[in-house]
Amino acid sequence: MILKKAVYFAIAVAALAAAAVVCVVTLAMALHAAALPWVGPAWASVIVAGAATVLMAILATILLTRANPPNQQNVAGQEKDLTSRIFELARDKPWVAAGVVVAAAAVALKNPKITAAIVSAVMAGRASKK
């Protein structure tokens, strides 16, 4: 009885997947046909591929967010140190982290004295640990 239900479930999932494939292909063909008179066959194909890429990126983002929800900070009242909080921020918000890296690179290129002071401070900290 359980095996029979599992087989029916697998058949239903396969049928839904086949129907989804037919719908996606039909929509892609309709988009291609709609774009063809204005941009030509090559660019119509590019528009279809771009639309598919955007749709899959949105779907992947939604599914990954649901599969791995963001962690609750300080769940058990634990106070986290600055380094772990910075790494969590960089993991949760990669665009913010990239912006910070670009800003730090701009400061380093604009004022080499600050870069030299930071490097000497890091090297002095490593030398004192040995």
C-alpha cells in the first residue's frame, strides 16, 4: 500500500514537471515570436535567454532563502566578538561587504600613509605574538 502511494506520488510529480516544461517552452516560443519583428531572430533569442536567466535567478534566490534562512543573532544571549559579527555581516550582505572593500581600496590608493600605518600596526601585532 505504501509503495503504491509512493509510485503514484512519483508519477504525479513527473506529470507536473512535464507540464511545467511544456508551459515554459510555450512561453519562451511566444516571447521569441513577439520580439522577432522588432529585433530580428538573434536578438529575440537573446531576449528569451535573458528572461529565462532572470526568472531562474529569482527562483533560485527564493528557494535558497527558504532552504537556508538567515541566522538569528545572539540566540542564547551570547555576545559575539567583533570579528565574528563582521564575517556574519559579510556572509549575509555580500554587496555591503564588497562596497566596504571598494571604499577601503579607494582610501588606500588615495592616502598611502594610512595604508602604511595599518600594515605596520598589523606587522607589529604579529611580531608581539611570536
